[in-house]
Amino acid sequence: MAKIQINDEVRDMTAAEEAQRQADLDARATQISNYLSEKETKDNLKASAKAKLIAGEALTEAEADTIVL
């Protein structure tokens, strides 16, 4: 069993506390994974837009939306 410290008291976690902790950790891992995936997609879109601008090609609407003036 995992330990928990509340104020100056250290005790074993209850089953419910451990389950909630694991659920919180899983939710956070999912958030981080989603964030990194979205960031990679956005970075790839920016790179594509930059390459098309340099080559003089037309941008897609999504690529144009990534450009900040």
C-alpha cells in the first residue's frame, strides 16, 4: 500500500484513495499525451505552411490560419 501524508501524519492510503490517485495519474497522462499530439500537429502544419510560402504555392485554409501577422 502507498503512504499518504496529511499535515504531520503519515498513514497508508485507503483503497478508494489509491484508486482515485491512479485515476488522476491516468487522466493527467492522457492530457499530456493529447497536448503533445496537438502540438506536433500544429508544428507540422506551420512547417508545411512555411515550405509552401517559400515555394510560392497556395496554402490550405488550416495552414493560413497558423500564420500570425
